[in-house]
Amino acid sequence: MAVQVPLWHHYLQAIRSRAAARAQDYQRAEDVLLTVLERVHARDPRFLVDYSRDLEAAQFALRSSDGPVVVEVPLRVDAEALRSEELGAAEPGDGPASCRLGVPRGGAGLEPWVTDDVFTASSSSSPDGCGHIAPGKVLRLLRDLLVAAIVHCRLHGLVAPGALNADSLREEELHLSLLVSGGWRAIRFHVLPVVRRKHRVPALEGALRVPGFPEGSLKRIVGQEVALVPASAQLWRVSTDYLLTRLLGALGTLPGHRLDSLSILDRINQESWRDGGQSPGLTFDHLKTVLLWASALFPAPEDWAELQGAVYRLLVVLLCCLATQRLPHFLHPGRDLLRGAGLDLGALYLRVERFASQPEAALRIHATHLGPSPPPRIDHGVKALLQLPASDPAYWATAYFDVLLDKFQVFHIQDQDRVAAMQSIFRKTKTVGGEAS
């Protein structure tokens, strides 16, 4: 154990040493994109520029992986004057319901939103509505505006040659993709038109009851407007990305190693589990969801006081999700984030389990860290224990995950009530099998 503790901190220091450069690259790339979006706004004032992106920049600096970054372009519309016509989720577990944004007849100030480039007239004879804002049309208009803005910025020297690659704007997606150079690193931005409005979303309100998060911060987050983003050519849906990013930011205000543990696992995922980013695998958003669940399941400050133990809080949740082949969305638990991802979850589980059992080899970053590895922390029989929540959701609880921490030799909690709860559920798991118990 005397060798293991420094390794974790050396590895974290290596990640942190790159964070400043990543933040600078992100800032440069974002400045290029904002310059283009300012020109979009100048050509069509219905599209606004959102400059309040400090949390997105901080989140990017946490990462080693280079997945796309979402940039929201708010629409300049009195959202409260629009009629939200909910159509319901496609099926249970699909997340927020889809809706139309209807424009009432004679709505004051809504004249710019009944033009053919963004508006679809109603096919019915409804007396209180004349049609709705069509996200498909809004996306096409925004794409054309981006192309024109990029040409303008290049001709007038507002962006450096080669700073923008707009080839992917031709793709038919529910977002607009731009590759922007921020120094030596190219960053892909997914640009989304959004309508921000007050919208009752039970999942967001339920976040107030989640332990492990600063209560005051949660109230402020849930009280904000939500973003409606394109769900299809005619429908919008509530996006929870905004809230989840702010929940992550709220965790960063707490003492301990919550965000450090996320940074470490994202780097391990990129370098070891995805072969330097060459193989398909988990994304940063997957791992962020794991951290949010771990923070709720381990709300006590002492769970996050020690770096190695903090990382294992995420590992036990991640291993359980891979063993059961299900990662529930944090705000919509009926929605499985692993479904449809096209991943070989069995092979991925083995890689994560191998790291959790003997992490030292993956943590060594230079010759001074060479040395014999301690014996494996667990045997392969632990997989049966990890699969219990698939048969009984009651196992998705702190006491069950405390049992797993004890298996990995990182349960050092002194609270007697929690120890007793862990021992009680441990006795229930002994029927799983000799190796797992």
C-alpha cells in the first residue's frame, strides 16, 4: 500500500499538468466559434450568442478524451408566449417527452417566428393556434447562416486560415457539427438551437431529493429555465445536459476528490480501455453519469477524502453497470445509456475489472514508478456479486456498494450505522456463491 498511494497522486499530477494547456486550447477554439456566432446574430437577430460557458470550459479541462462539446444557440423568442403541446415519450424509459412549440394567433412579439423559414402552419382548424416553430427548419436556417458567417469571417480575416472545418455541416443530424482549431488541438463542437423556458420537469425537481449535492446549488439549478432542443424535424424535447453540467460544477465546490476521480478514470479509459482513443468504448458523459450516481450513493465527505478510495467509488458503480449491462440516466433512471451504444460490454467489463484488481500497471507513467505489483485485490467471482442489482433493484444502495468497496480493500468507514448496514447486506449476498462471498 505504501507504493500505491503515491502512484495515484503522480498520475493525477500528470493529468493536471495538461489541464491548463487544454483550457487554453478550448478558449481559443471557443473564441473562434463565438466570432462566427456573433456574425450569425448580426445577420439574423433571432439567434443569440450565449457567452456564459465557464462550466463547459472547466468540464473540458477535466477531460483527457476529445469528444464533442455542445454549444447552445438560444432563440430570441418570448418562450412563455408559446404553447407547449406535449406528445409524450416514444416509450417508457426514453427520457423527456417530446413537444411542439405552438405559436398562438396574434401573439404579441411573435411575428418573426411565423415566417416560412422557421414556421410550419397548422394542418388543423384549431382556433387558438396557427402553427408551430419547426426545429428542422430552424436547423437548416442556422446551418445556412453559419456557412455565410464563416465565409464572411474568412474574407475579413476575423478567423485564422484553417481554424474552421465546416465540411460536416452537410450532415443531416439534429445538431450542426463544426471542427475548430484551438492551437494544436482541434475541438468538435455540436451547435444546437435551443428555446429556453420555464418547464416543469419532474426529473429535475427530483434532483432536490438527491443526497450528496449542495442543497442551495441544487435549488438554484432546478429553478432555472430548461433548454428545449430539436428531437425531430417537427418536435422539441427537454435537454438535461445543461443541468448535468451544473450538477458536476456543484460537486466541484465540495471538498474531496470527486472531480479528480473522474479525471483519472477518463484518462485510464482513453489510454487503457480505448487503446489511446482508437477503439470504441465509454465516453466522458458515461463516466460523468457514473460520478453523479457515486456522489448520490456515497454522500459522506469521508468517502471522498482519500484519492484512491474516491476513484474506487466510481469503479464499483461502473463495474456493476457493466456487469448488469445497464447504466441508468441520472435524472431518468428508466433510460439506459448503454443501450444502443454498440459496445462490447463483456470485453469492456474485463478491462475495467483488470484495472480495479491491479491498477498499478496503468498508473505508472515513467521509469521511477517501476516495481512489482501487489497481488490482485479480487478474484473473478466478484462478477456474480456485481450482477445482483439486475435481479433486485434494492441492491442499488450505499450498503451494497460498501460491500463491493470492502471486496476491493478500500472500505475504511468508521460510522457504526453504515458498517452495520454493510454487514447486513453482506450476509444476504453470501448465497451468491463461495467465491463472491
